[in-house]
Amino acid sequence: MYAPFVSIFLLPFFFWGFGLSGNIGVPTKLLFEAEGMKITVELKSGEIYRGLLESAEDTMNVTLTDVIRTARNGQINKLSSCYLRGSSVRFIALPELLKNAPIFQKVTQMKRKLEQHQDTRTTNNNNAGGNKDHNKRKRTE
């Protein structure tokens, strides 16, 4: 059922709000980019809503139109629109198209910079530690 979608909650939590403009994280920015597209939202109650994302908020509150609601017992209802509170959302499935969203390029760049910084720190710590051991051996001889 979720195959043609990418889950915004499967993104590593590390990237939430990491060095991006504003206080919102990558999943929320990705949700904003999905406005005007069909999404699927599963609530903590087990209900599933599938519809056109009309609008989204920083709190992940969403407004959907042309909605198909599937209750926990499997009963299906059609709604013209609905508003879902972000705190009750368990899962959001977004269109596969968003895999190429510009926000992922920024995340990839930030990840590379962070890895380079960590590699540099590791290299520096290894070099510094090796020199200290060498100096200690010289003093004791």
C-alpha cells in the first residue's frame, strides 16, 4: 500500500533541524514540498487518511481534501476535507517524486561536511596521541 511513497519518519532523526534555516527540520520541510500532492496519513488511533495535501504547518498539522478515510475496522468513508492534528500522526507517506527534492541535496551536503569534520578530528587525535607516546618513551630511556 505504501510502496510508491517515501516515509518522512524513516529519515534519520539526526537531521531534524540540523543547521537548516529556521527551527523546522527536514521532515517538516519535506511535508511543505508535498503540498498539492496525494499523501497518506496514519494516525496513532489506527485510522488512515489518504487525500490531497492542501496545507501543512510546522507542527505537522495537515489539511487534506478529497479524502478517503479507512477506520480501524476497515470501514471506508469519503470526506471532502479534513484537518489532522500533528500530535496524533503516527506515520506520513509521501509521493516517491519527493526523493529528488532539493532538501535532500542540502542534507547530503551537510552529512558530507560533518563526516569530513569527524574524519579530520579522528586523524588529528590519532596523530597527537602517537606523538605523545613517542615522547614519553624517549624520556624514560
